[in-house]
Amino acid sequence: MLDILLFSLLGIFVGIAVGLLPGIHPNQIYIILVSILPLLSFLSEWDLIAFVLSISISNVISNYIPTIFFSIPDSNTAINVLPGHKMVLEGRGLEALYISLISGILTLLISTLLLPIFLILIPFLYDNLHNYIHFLLIGLFLIMAFFEKGNKKYFFILVFIISGIWGIITLNSPLIKSENVLFPSLTGMFGLAGLLIERGGLKKLPTQRQIIDNINNEGFVKTVSSGIIAGLLVGILPGAGESQAGVLVSHTIKLSDKEFLGTLSGINMSNLLFSIVSLSSLEKIRSGTALAINEIVYNFNTEYLLFSVGILIFSGSLSVIFTWFLGKKTLLLLSKINYDLVSKIIILFTCTLVLLFTGFWGFFILIISIFIGLLPILFKIKRTSCMGYLMLSTIIYFSGLSNVIGFLFL
């Protein structure tokens, strides 16, 4: 029992470190772990599962600090930048972090209570929906475009197609690994593009309020329920991601900025849980976490599932406490220094990391992605139009049309 606790704590600290450092993903840690599994035969599978899951959930939680405060997302939190950093510029950065943390952990706890239902529901939904993922995404695109006013609909469609074509090219390019391309592309479109516009002339962040305006009960019900439903779809549908689910929720349910941010956090958290449930009930791998666990345990039965849920709750709760402490310290420091200088340092630091981790081609992708990310700002349309980057290639693949343009998928 003590060894499980130690490996959980170790995983938490590793996950937090990975979450705070842009360009590093837990999957990179899992690849190393899986490659040296023969050398770790003296460890029990319980220790290794606790380590992997603790990394996963602490990474999700701690990543809200760079995402919200610095506009540096990873593939799971690209959309979180939009309402989160906006709240920072309004002096509500602490509130944004609070909403993300509380909504996320609440969604995890409620999802755990509903676990017996999900064990029945997930196989049913998978059997009936997985062949229609492209239709669902096309419907989502139409909803997104519909909500733009007047001629802005055409600009939205244009940016969606441009970002989508860019996604097809980069995600299938032989010049850079697909697992590396998301860092420069999403950071460029959703992070640095906005940072370049928003920082202009801003020498200091607004005074950050230390009083949290709690979301009312109705707001928490909306954020948790929306997060569970969207996270459930992400967990069972191939090709669907947290950001796509977040866009769907934002265009179908009327949510305030605070509620939207909380829902996105709930999606991140519930998707992590449902990827583990899918491994147990469907024997399907829906995440890097599930892949690592599948390499550790070949028969992921109910006993392992219940153990995993317990680890997620334990490590998630501790990660929320650590992240809240780090977030308050970070925001206090940011409010005392020149924001324009900090923005320049962040941009330079991010560009350096892109060069370091993805090379010249990654840096080239970053630059093009920044220009694409500037388009919705210039056209004054929703920046979710850039989600075409992920959605268009997914639609083409699952509609069976990839053979028609097969040269892009080599």
C-alpha cells in the first residue's frame, strides 16, 4: 500500500512538471516507460498503473496554469485559452483557475458515482454512433457557422477550410511526426496569435481580484452535466477530441464565459475517466494513458478499473491543491511585472521550445499557424473557426474519402 502511495505522489509531481512545461506531453513519458518495462519487472502492475494515472490527471490539472495565464495550450486545452485568458485580461485570472479546478474535480466525482451506468451506456453508444462520427462533425460545423451573424458566416467557413487544409497537410506530413505537430500548430493558432494582438501596449495586467464570484448551483449543474456528456462522446468516438466537444457544447448550450470554461475543464476530466472505462468495457484504446496501461496489464478487468478510479480521485484532489497554490503564486508574480515584457519572453520561449522539440519544420508550422490564427481576429469571427484544423481531416477520414486525396495521407 505504501508503494502505491509513493508512486502516486511521484506521478503527481512528474505530471505537474510536464503540465507546466509547454512542448512536453505525458505520452513522451509513457513511451519511455513502456520501452523499459522489462527492466521494471520487480515493480507490481499496481504501482505502474498508479504512476501512469497520476501523471495523466495531474498533467491535465496543472496545464491550466500555462493555458489560462500564458495562452500556451496543449492539444487538450486549446479552446480553454479563449475564455480563460480573456478573464485574466479582465482581472479575473484567479477566478478562471478556480472555476477550472472545481468544475474538473466535481465532474470527476459525479462521473465516478455514475460509473455503473456508464459501464452499460458506453458499449451501447459505441455500437450505435462510431460509424457516424463524420456526420456528427459536419453537423457541428454547420451549427458553428450558423451562429455567426450576416456575412461573417462566409468568413467563418473560409477560415475553417483554410485551417482544415493546413491540418490535413501538417498532420499527414512525412517531414514531422504527427505526435509533434500539434504543439506548434495549436500554440500558433490559439496561443501566440491572440497573444500578439492582446499584448499591444498593455504594460501591466489589470489588478487581479482575490474574491471569487462562485458559480451558482444552476451553473455548476450545467458545467458538470455538459462536461460529462461531451466527455462521454470524446471517450467513445474515434477522432473526436476535447476541443471539438467543447466547440459543440458552446454552440448548442447557452453558457456564460465562466460556465463554458468550467465545462471545458469537465470535458478534459471526464474524457480521462471514460478512456479508462472504454479500455475495460470495450477493450478500445482512446488515449495515450490507456495505451500505456494496456501495455502494463493485458486484461484490464473490473478490479483494475475500480483501482484506477480510486487513483484518479486521490491524485486529482492533491493536484487541485498543488495547482491552486502554484497558480496563486504565479498570478501574484505576473501582476507585479511588465506584462508586455512577459509576453515577449513567452513568445521567445515558446518559439525556442518549438525549435528544440520539433525542429525547423515545426517552427515553419508555428509561423504559418500564427497567420491562420490571426484571420478570425481580423475578420472579427469566433476563433473556434480554426478548429477546422482537426475537424476537416477527421471528417474526410471517417467518411471514407481519404482514398480520393490519398496523396495527402501518405
